[in-house]
Amino acid sequence: MTEFYHLAIASDWEYDQDFIQILEHSACENGLRTYIIWPSNLDETIRNIEEENISFSFFYDRASDTSLEFLKLQNLMVDRNIPVLDKWQNLKWAADKAIMHTEFIEAGINTPHTVLIPPFKSEETIYLSEEMLSPLGNPFIVKPANTIGGGKGVIKETRTPEDILQARQTFPSERYLLQKKIVPIEKNGRRFWFRGFYTCGLVQAAWWDDMTHLYDLITEEEVEEYNFHTLFRVIEKIAQVCKVNFFSTEIALDKDGGFTAIDYVNEVCDMRLKSRHFDGVPDEVVKKVANRIIAFVKEELSGPASYPSQEGRS
């Protein structure tokens, strides 16, 4: 007899446990059965799916981007017409900073002045004229177009062509972006740098200090005082461009007074709780993310329901 679950959730990261517990609690409150897949039970789960001992209605994959052995699991789900919150191919496309840079410009989203350069593996020597480098300022930022997150390979104090050459050799198969360093407005002890979260239509944002990596909630008073409605609209436009259901993005209010997308699409969000980790995401934000994912799954499984597309902006 086949064991049935509404939602399968896959993760390869031990720090996902709190987030997954919140997802499970929300699912239970909404009458949905969940099944969690870790590396320890991945092979067993794949075997049970193939032998039809277990079945699912929806799949949320937080593992395939960093553990390719989970791709077989996602492919099994797709072969059985089980909806996936965000497919691996879609996430990889959205995670490519070079692609997103071009897409953002076409969509009218502000980005730092950027020069795209080819992989070191394909062109070891490239010519960068003074005319190309001058608009970047000094120092400027060098970052790979498409690697695992966490700032890997990003050089924030690049000054010379030699620095660029050295940076390109870190990930020689990748394209690189040379970007102008954005300096945010500072008021009342705040650097106006933000982490935006988009979750299946729900838009949230929090203060995120790019120097300390610490979060803080945005208050309703701050939304009105600083007209952060514009910030929310930028996040919505990014969602329209990248076509990912759940992602985060970094946005700064620069000294020219415009909201600028800095780190375009972080396709698998770090959902560690601030109450448990000094640099974690505010608990209120994480809970709203989890509740919205579960509401979205319920909508997908039962047809359109009366869940608001956006709620509780914070």
C-alpha cells in the first residue's frame, strides 16, 4: 500500500532544521502531511518512490543546488508530474548574475555600473581600457557570475588589472562581473542596505547591514517615513524578471537617492532564525515565509483560495 504525503521537503543543511520545523507546524495546521528528506534517508526515499511505496503531491527542494545527488530525486518528482516549488534549471538561470544583470537593465531595475568579462579558462588575457574601468571607481568589486553563495570569490577592494587577473583564476570557468562599489545613504545610525524576500507573491524586506551582516526588522513607521513602498516594488519587479517563487535579494538606497539591486537573486535563502543565530533572519520574517509557502502549496493542491498575494510586509 502506498503511503501518501502532501508535501515533501528536501534539505542538505543541518541549519535548516528550525525552518523546516516551522514549515511542518504550518502544514499541520493546514491539514497537510509532510515528509522530510535529508542526505541520511535520500537513497531510501528514492527507492520507495521507484517502488511506489510512497507518493507526494508537491515538492520543495532546498538541496539540489548544493548537493547534485538530490537531482535524481527532483527528476523523479518531475517524471511523476509532481509540482516543484522552483525547479533546479530555473534556479540556476536566476542565480547567474551575468544573465540577471542584463535582464534587470532591460526591465529598468537599477544596478551598479558593471563590466562583464569572460572566464579565465576561455580568455586568459583580456584588454580593459581606462575608459572601461574609470566608471567603476576605485576600489571596485569583482564577483563570479554563478557560484555557491556566501560571498565566495567576491573581492570588494579591487584596484588594479592584476587584482582582476588573480580574482578570475579563483573560478576559472566562470564569467566575472566588475562592479562599481555602491555606498548607501546613512541616517540615524542606519546604513540603508536591505535584504528583500519574495515568497510566492509575499514581499518582505528587512534592514541588513552589509558590513556586520546583521538583520533588523523594518517598522511600519519606517515604511512611511522613508517611502519604502518603492523598495517593495523593486522586489516585485525582480520577481517578475527571475520567475522564481522564493528568493532573496540585496538592495541599497544609494547616495543618488535610488534603490539599486546589489546581489541580484539568492535562489536558496538562508532561513536561520535570529533568535538562534546572531546573524540570522528575524523570526517574524521566517515565519511569514513558511506560512506563505504552505498557503501556496495548499492553493496549488486545492485550486485558488482566499489567500492574499501579499501580506504583512515588514
